[in-house]
Amino acid sequence: MADQNYFEDVAVGQKLPPLTIAPDKQQLVKFAAGSGDFNPLHFDENFPMLKPMGLSENIVHGRFKYAQVGRAVFAFAGYKGRVQRFGVSYRGMDPLNKEITVNGVVTAKRQEGGEHIVELDVWTENADGQKTTPGTAVVVLPSRE
Amino acid sequence: MGEQVYFEDVREGEEIPQLKKNCSTQQLVLWAAGSGDFYQIHYDKDFAQRTGLKGLIVHGALKNAFLGQLLHDWVGEQGQIRRFGCSYRGMDEPDQDILCRGIVTKKRSEDGRHYVELDVWTENPDGKKTSPGTAIVTLPSRA
Amino acid sequence: MPDTETKFEITDEMRAQYGVDSAPWTYEVTTTSVRMYARGIGSDDPIHYDVEFAKAQGFRSIVAPLGYIGTPVYLPGKNDPTFGFPRREGGPRLNIPFRGLLDGGTETEYFDYICAGDVLAETSHLADLKYRETGRPMLFVTNESVYTNVATGKVVVKQRLTSIHM
């Protein structure tokens, strides 16, 4: 786990350390196990829905990408911080075995009701640099005061 | 679940009701989830073929579990499975029938309990015994 | 494309479904399920695996990774066998004529941590309907689920899920 971020240490415009994952079929099967989503779209290369969707290979669960954004936001908040909300839209499909990178940037800092709040833009990018899952997050960070 | 079977109703040499299974690839992934065995030969065809297999195969432990289900269905709520096991001699594939069968080999009463021993096995569509095994159960008595 | 010949539009009858709550369903958060979800997303943060470590950080038990809000109790015949979600009484009834379905987006709001040992009661209701006719017609349906910790009675998570029908 990285060092704990404190409110005073983060700056608007600051980038989050990128988080990269290239899920193979085993990873997607483990995600099916963890999430309960056993849609064969994600692990069966003979699944009849692939062709009508214009796909030549299995794709990553949207919620898997959401969870990767979640990992990055959770790491930014640290054990002493708290994630208030995070959300994404699913704009593009990602095939398995390809690199997906989570990037983020601090967009605002404010204090509200005694809490120190940081807002972020977060998203996943495919290997071509396209944003497939754009989103935002709001995090409460501890203060050094 | 049918009616409870009693020790007196059972004859040596008798076959117990069969259980037919047919695993989709989704079923194999569900088993990976339930068992924690994520070995790729059960859902990743490329991986399976790289290890020298023709294609995906059914987990041995899943076939063992099917035999457990065969026995569980037969002994009923008042019966108990004491022990069962099998060897994984032949491979079974997804999307293919797996027939679970059992034959009573012995009946005995001992220390107030009524034991039934069985041969159990899974069979592929060619009639080959892919997972031969044995079981010992206890059944209630009408006495 | 819509199956019906008539033009689709959002009706007052559909809008009347906003906020109509489904019957509750129980979601369970266990040490085993938290660990499996964490493995599923490729995280090796000990906060999701090691109970003693999590307690030393001040948590009740291991913490659910973000995005995991427990596993719905599964009853054969009551839950969808592929996706696991419960089919239940109450909640919105929409007759959507479109056959295509895509996941539009997910947003989760947290009022507390989710930890192993939590038992949650979830209800869901229709939160929003948007119909976009420019280009390929698409119906955006947003459902909101509210999760309450059964032991404390407090709302711990609200999640909004958007699906795109076309």
C-alpha cells in the first residue's frame, strides 16, 4: 500500500499513479467467481452472442473496469481516507489479454462540514490511449491539522 | 427427492437411480468459483491444448462431487454417506453426457447401524467408466 | 431497433414507477466472498484479506474492495442463474420494446465501509428514464439500490445502475 495521502499534500491537477492490468481469461473467471456474473461473453470463445455483437474474442466485464477504477481511488484515499462516491460510464468494450490503464487527476479540493474533500476525474484507457470508462470520484482525506 | 429408502428395501446387486449430468462451460466456471480451483484446462481451450489435451476437460473433483450428489439423493434425509471416493481414470468433456451410476455390492448390520456398500462410477456416452469408485452409506431400518 | 411499429415514448405510466421500491433482498458479506472479489479484481492489498491486519488499521474486519457490496442470497428459481440478481416482487414494471441491452454506467455512494460480517438488506427502485432519439434510438434506464446494514439499521451504500436499451 502506498503512503497515506493527506489533504494538504495533494494539489489540483495532480495525477494519480497509473494502475495497469492486462486481464487474461483466468482473471476474468476469477472475477466471475467474485462478482457472481457468469455471463459466458467473458470466458467462452464459442459463445453465440460474440458474433452478433461484432466481437472476435471475449471482452472484459464492465464492472471489472469499474473495480479497477475503484482500486485506484481506494489507494488514493488510503486506509485513513474514505471514498464518498465513485462512478463511471461504459463507453467502450475491452478485449481480454490487452492492457487497461487507470488514470486519474485531482480536479478540486474543498472543506465541507469539517471534512476535507478531494474531487477526481478517473478513467480507464485501452492500449491505444482511448478512454473506455470515464468517471469521477469524491474522496475524504485526513488532514495534518 | 423421492421417498426414503430403507435398509430392508435394498438388495445386493441392485442398481440405484442414475443421475445424468451434462456440463456447459458455464457450469465448469461455476465449479471453479465454488471449489476455488481456477486451473485453466477447464475453461481456456488454448491453455488446455498447450498442455497436450484435445480440449477442455471436466474437473475430476467435480465428477467426484456428482457421485456425492448421486449418493445424497439416494440415501435420503435419514440416510448418511459415511465415505465415498473415486479414481479419475478417463477424461470427460463439457457439453457431453456424464452418467453417474451405482450398484449395491454388500449389506451388513453392525453395532446397531445398517451399512450398504456400493460401487459407484461416472460413465461417458461410449459406456466407458471414467471415474470408478466405491461408497459406504448407512440407511434407516424399518425395524 | 424497437420491436414495435409505433413510435416509442416515455409515458406518464412509466414515470409513475419512479421510486416504487422492490421487496428487500439480503446481501451477505463474508471473509470468503471479500477475498474472492479481491482476487477477482487482481488486488493484493492485505486490507481485503488479512483480518488481523484490517483490525489493526481500525476496521471491523477485512474491507470489501470498492465495487463489492456483498453477494445476494442465491435461491434456485428466485435468482438469475447467470447474473445472480434476485427476481422479486414489487419494484418498477416497464415494458421495454428494445432487445439490445448494454451496461451504461455504475455509480456508488458510500456512507460507511463494507466489511466481512456485514449483512445488508437491499431494495431498488426506478430512478430515471431518458429516451434519446438522435442517431440510434436509446432508452437509458437508471435504477437505484439502497443497502441498509441489518444490524445497525443504517443506510451504508446507494448505487445507481444505468442500462441502455436499444
